[in-house]
Amino acid sequence: MQRRSVLVIALALSVPSAFSSAQVGTTATDFDQPGSQPGDLVDPIQHSLSCAACHAGFDEVTEPYERWSGNMMANSTRDPVFHAALAIANQDMTDIGTWCIRCHTPQGFVNGNALPADGSSLTADDYDGINCHTCHRFVDPIADAANPAVDPGIIAALASAPTTPHNAQIIFDPFDRRRGPFDLGPSFFLHDWLESPFHQESLLCASCHEVSNPAYTRNGGPVPAATDTYDLNTANAEHPTHDKLDEFPEQRTYTEWALSDFGAGPVDMGGLFGGNLQLVSSCQDCHMPDVTGGACAPPFSPTIRTDLPQHNMHGANSWVPRAIYSLDQSLALYPASHVNGQPLSVFEAAIDRNISMLERAAQLQLSIVGSDLNVRIVNRTGHKLPTGYPEGRRIWINVQFQDIQGHLIKEYGAYDMGTADLTTIDTKVYEAKIGPDANMAALTGEPAAASFHFAISNKLYLDNRIPPRGFANAAFEANQIQPVGATYADGQYWDDTLFPIPNQAEKALVRIYHQTSSKEYMEFLRDENSTNGAGLIAYNEWVAAGRSAPILMQQDVIPLVDPGVRGALTFSPLGFGQVQALTMDGGTDSAGAPYLVIGSTSGTSPGTHVAGFDLPLNFDGYTRLTLSRATDGLLENGSGLLDAEGRAQASFGVPLDAPLSLIGTEVTHAFLFGKPGQLTFTKPVTVVLEP
């Protein structure tokens, strides 16, 4: 394959858009964060390949390297969506990219390569993502006697020390002392190591999964409230407090977990998550499940553990790992020295693990409430569903009502796989939407509305995502993660949605879908980029990878009539002189049972209680006619016996000389069948009379 210059490709694909928003004149100083700074490390962060000799190539299930190498942690700097979003963020706020880079390549930041803010100074080692040495040199910023004895001195030596992990406020051990949760023993000599309880705490994950824009300061009382606003800080100055509760919340996955039942203590999920663990609590419990095995190759005589963390770090991304492999081949976004180097199978395996996680994240419960289908989604995760990066990420409900033959009658939440268009107006979509408020709109020229311009966003317009178990309104509001545009009661970790059941529906097929990147978001990245070709590259990879095809999380079918009992009509108007077939199928258990067709021209509600039965029709003159003349007139074979398979067919016809006053009349029929004491009415079905 021909190798192409990244610079040439970027220039060639750069298509200036109608971008006209005013750029906010921030500087890199506005995004400075406490923690380790460039020049603080004595030993540099090494490339992950330095670990592969011992931690790869022996057992795909237990070895750390291969599973890590295909996931989004390893490829956080190669992610084309990141590069596309980075370009637009820098267009909106000068030098905000240095803050983005700090999370996507922490080693790139401490190596002094986060400026220019477009990532153009990042090296091959910086493109190694969130690699082995990055995480295994994290230092807990919170004093704990169980932490390594050297930690207080490391923290004291910092020019500015964080009080808690967030916003990539990472403290690195300045020396190459590889930290982990286990005691490797006094005879271990292959590399320096320190036992670190911090590496089994969710707080470590908050370092990059708790994100607040430091360019804004909260304007409100001492405790955050839903009515708070967020004002742009004085230019070229650090945030006055660096407290996440004083900044605009962009992602709060850690806080969602911390305020859930999982954060309060272990939860028994019946083995759904955790591998060997029955009870799960921390992020690591679910995203790095415990397995049995050793962490290094057999020649090094590894300790065999039953609590070995599997380095999955699986989440919800269903297409970008595939794009990473594609970009490794094309070199359209980065040079050959920056490639991951793994085969496609490693990336596809990572996607499969993400899909498995999505399939376990929700439970689907269906029920009939009156004349509606109720779809309940239960959140089985330790955070909101969905969580994390809000742009383009969503879950929705798809409902297909079908007749007896399985023909589609009505669909809600339809998705076109060819165009990636989702019909949102008739279903529920779970997502978060942020955007600029009136002040930022006036400053930038962008509308005061939900927007993908996350850098200039300082208002939460929607957050109807399903909270985790243990949800409490007051606590979530006090931590800036309250629902917006939705209402959840304290303790509620599910959501109900009602869909009206069409008269002709015999069953409903319900599916819950997750999508990583919506069409609207990817088109935004493509069209709003006036800087380089990163948006077009990301869009083209999205198309090639299947347009972020929705992932089926859960599905179920619910019958809308009694099991084995079906009454069906073709859903079409009935003209004068035409005959409509009425099909009955009671199942073989009803073979030979008597049946009766009953009709009404006045609808189904409230129905009629007669002779101890609840008739699903309003009793009127036509009802009397069907009862007294069930075998002639408008109805043919309106009564009789079911055949050996429990079936029968009647017909309903309108004479050509029928009164014109009948035009527009809705005629509803139901079947009554069964043995004495076991009579059953089918679901009523309606047809409209036309001339």
C-alpha cells in the first residue's frame, strides 16, 4: 500500500466550511491543571512494547497486553473522532486542545508535547495512548497509610498538588517504579515495583472519567444547584479553585458511580459482571473482571491468582477500534511510526467485548397497561445509562407491532441502516445534550441551544439518561448530575415508556439499541472543521466501519392477546360490495370448540360486562344483529365449530346498495370461543367502511 504524507492528506482533504463562530480568546494557561508537569519526571514514561516481552504472547485470556492493545485506552490518541473533535474545540476556544491532549495522552503532556494544542508535536511514544506505564505509575493524591511510603514526598515536591483525581490532574511517580495492587515479594527483581491499593480504587479511573471545563466558574450558592449558571473566567488565568464542583460538568461517570449503591459497597449482580467475583463495586470489578491465571509468561514462573484483573477496559465503543486498524493501513491520520501494529482480529475482539458489555448493561421488561404497551428499561450498570462522552452517544427504544402473519403494522423508533437516520419523534432516546447559554451565544454567535460545540458549552439542556441504583435527586443535583428533561424518583434506576397498541396488533417486538456515534455528530465533525481534514477522515472511517451500526442491547417479544388465541383482520378500509376475511386461530387445544363472531359500531371502551364476562366491545344494535343473525346477512359463518386445528374463517361484507350514511363507520369484531367455563374473547379488530 502506498504510504502517504499525513500533512499532504490533511491539506488535501481540508474543506473549509461556513464556520463563522467567533473564537473565544483563551490560552493554554486557562486550562492548566494541578499534578505532574512537563519536566517533573526523572524516568520517562516508556512505550508499551517494553512490557510485551513478559506480558504478551502466552495466554490471550490472562495476559494483559493483547486485550489492552485493542481497546480504546490503548488507542486514545489514534482515535479519529478525538482528532476531529480536537480541531473544532481549538477553533472554538484557543488552546483548549492542550487540556484534551492531557487525558488522551498523559505521557505526551508530561513529555512537553501538548503544545501546539492541535497535537502536531506528539511523538510516536505519545501515540501509545493510555499505556501500561501511564497507569502503573499513577500516585494517589489522597494521603493513605496503605499507600507507598514515598508518596507524601512525591506530592510535596509538586508545584501544585490536586486534592482529588479529575480532569487529568494526574500525579506520576517520577521514577520507573511500577505500581499495582499485589505484593510481588522480596525476591522479585525484573523491575522496580510498589504495592499500591490505589490501583484497585475507582478513584484512579476518575483521573480521566470525571471531566469539567476549567474555562468556566460556577455561579451559584455553596452547594451546586440546577439553577446555577457558568461564567467564562478571566482570560489567561488558571481556574481559581480547580474544584470540579466549581467548573462546568462535561462528564461525571465517576460521580455517578460514587453516588450509586455500587459506590456504597458491593452489589450482588448474580455473576453478570466481575468474572470470578460474585459481588462487584469498583470500576475495575466490572471493566477489569477477575480471572484465574498469571500475568506474565510461564518462563517467569508467575503467581497463579484467582483475582487477576483481566485488562479488558471494555466499554461501549462499537466501531472506532475497527477504524484504528484501517488508519494503521492507510496512514491517513498519522505516520507509520505511530501505528498500533496489531492485526484486525485484536480490534474485532475488543469490539465483541464491548458489545457483550452493552448486552449486559440493561434489562428489558414488557407489560400491558390498559391499551398501551409499557417498555421498562432497567439500568444494571454502576453509572447512568448511557454514560461518559455525551456527543453523539445514545440509546433508544424500537417497537414493532405485528399482525398474526408477522406483518408490520406500526413501528416506533425506526432506524435506516443505509442512511443512519433515526426516527426520534415517536420514541424515547436516552442521551445528554449540552450547549452554550445566552451569554456564550452572544459571545460566539452560536445559538443558545443544545450543540456539539462542547468547548463553548456551559449549559445542560437535556439529560434523561437512566440513573443507577441508589439514585437520589438531592445528591445528584448537589454534584451537578441531576436529570434534565426527565423525572426520576429517589431509588429509581429504571424508566417506563408507553406505546399505544394498534387494534390489529397480535404481538410486539421490542428492541433496545445503543449507538456510539450518531449521523448528526459525525456530519458535524465533517462539516464544521475549517482547520484540517480530520473531520472528513473521521467521517469516512465511520462510513467504512458501518456508520456506527446500532448495537442490539436487549430484545423481547410480547403477545398482545391470550397465548394461542388470535383474531386477525387485514388492516385496510372496506369498500361497498367488498368482503373482508375474518380469520380465527384458537390453537389445537381448542379443536372442535364452538365459536361466535360479535361486532360493534360504537367502539371498545369501556366495553360491556354481561353474563359474567367482560365483552371487549360496546353493546349496540350491531352487537344484537351479530348475536341473532350470526350466519347470514353481513356476516357469513359468524358462528360454528373450530376445525381439527382449532381454526375457522368467517367473512364480513357490505352490500353495494348499503345506505351512504354508513360511509366512515368503524366496525369492530371480536371472536368468542371455547368450552363452557373456559370461554375466551380475542383482541378486537377494526375496519373502516368506505364507498
